[in-house]
Amino acid sequence: MTRHTRPGAALAAAALLCASAGIASAADIAVIGGKSDDPFFNLIKKGIDDATQVVEANGGSVNYLPLQSYDNIGADAAQLVRTAISQGVDGIAVPNWVPDSEDEAIRAAVDAGIAVILMNAGGIDKAKELGALNYVGSDEYLAGKAAGERFGEMGTKNVLCVNTVPGAATLEARCQGVIDGVTAAGGTAEQLPLPASANGDQTAVSEAVKATLLQNPDVDGVITVSAPDADAGAMAIMQSGRMGQVAFATFDLSGSILSRIEEGTQAFAIDQQPYLQSLLSVQLLASHVDFGTQLPTAPILTGPGIVDADNIGAVLEGVSKGAR
């Protein structure tokens, strides 16, 4: 297996190079993200922490502003953008989860002369519309479509996309992509929207999925929209007595997801590499503020990638280093 330079070592070397060159800068970056106890955003946080080594070596700082809950995700994210503006930051990396709620705040940041990168959610068209520098992340619709197409290749005909945060643009796009991908392959698919109160409540998610499977025996595929929901989805399939009859997949990764793929009880997962999303966003913002650099590649896509039995070994190596 080909070995690559470890990210931590490369970042440390870059930091030393910048320091030895005597470059002084003061790029103050704010990153808006999900809850601190959200496993997905733990990977985002690792990317931030690794990128911070370079920013701090140049005299700057990085501040992570997490949501406290997902009950009012768009309005709360917009308020965090306004908080960052009031702090006088030079750059903001922010997911555009709910455009109707967040666009005004993001435009205000751009109008204030703050460099903005849409990270994780939003897309390049929205970035251009708002005046942001770039979009770093996965195209959620394409990710969903890739999942739908994979279901089609497996012969799965009736797929349920479980959405625990209806209204969030990223998750709506994922499910729509699944529906379109399955439909193009000759099957059918639909979204199962759950109340926001179910988000993070594995029992509520599991019971809802189980009830749907029991009421609809023709469903032969289930995909959840996030790693925290995946365990609940797997439990629902087992409790409904449909193990081996329902192909199961999810977006994003976790230890239990990877274990199921390795064991053969989960078909696949769609990976968007969140570590890279925050790592690249912070570094690009700081470089733009400090040195005036710009990257002509837009968008910068970090996914989708399909993790299945064929590549599970390589992915587990990344997990051991805290980056997958």
C-alpha cells in the first residue's frame, strides 16, 4: 500500500517554513459549524485544528463557533455569522444549510469586506451569488444521485431516504439525488421526513423507520442522511425482521458504519471527507487574507466517494489517524 506524508507532519513543516521566512500576518478566521458533540463535526474540528497550526504560525487566529442545537439551524447559523462580523474577523467559513435564513447574514459579511468561503453546504452557484470566494465540500445532489445509482446497480427497487432535518438544503438535496438516481435505474424512492425533535434521538429515528418498513414490505433499500442516524437505521432494519432483505446505506462515516461494511451487514456509505472541507477552507481563507492568493479551481469538491467492501481497508487507516 502506498504511504503518503502524514497531514500533521506536512502542516508542521509548512508552519516552520512560514515562521522561518519571517512572514508576519494576522488573519483572524471564524468557522461556523455543527454541535460540538456531533461526530461528523468532530472531523471538521480536526481539520480546523490542523489548519490552525499554520494560521497561528503567521500570527493569526481561528475561532470555531458551533451551533448549540439543530432545532432552528438556519436562524442560529445566521446569528453566528453576525457574531463573527461583530468580532471583526477577516474571514468566515460557513455552511449555507438554509439559504432563506442565512443568505442575508452572509451577504452582510461580504459587504463588510470579510472574505467568505461556503464550506460543507451551499454549492458554487450560491457562493457566486453571495460574493463568496469559493465553495469547499461535496455536491450533495450528486452525492445522493451516486447513492441512488449504486442502489440501482445492486438491483434495489424501492428505496427510503430518511431525513432527520427536513428543510435543511443539504439533506433535501441528498434525498432528491437518491430519488433521481434510483428512478433513473428503473426503481422508485421517496423521502421519509422526520420531525426536528427526532434528530439525535436514536430511539425516535429507529421507531419511525421500523414502523415504515413494517407498513411497506416492498421497501428493499434504506439510506440515512447522516452518520448519527445510521445506527438507528440499522437497528430498525434488524428489529423489523428485514435483515438481509433491505439493502442499507448512509451518508458519512463512523466507527460502527465502517464495522458494518467490513462485516457485510451494510452495503455502502457515501463519504464527503469533512476533514478536508475545513482544512482547505481555513487555509485558503488565511492565505487569501495574508497574501492575496486566489484559487481558480471552483468549486473544490471533496466528494462524493463510495466506501464499500472493496476499499474499507484504506479507509480504516484514515480512521486510525482521526481524519475519516
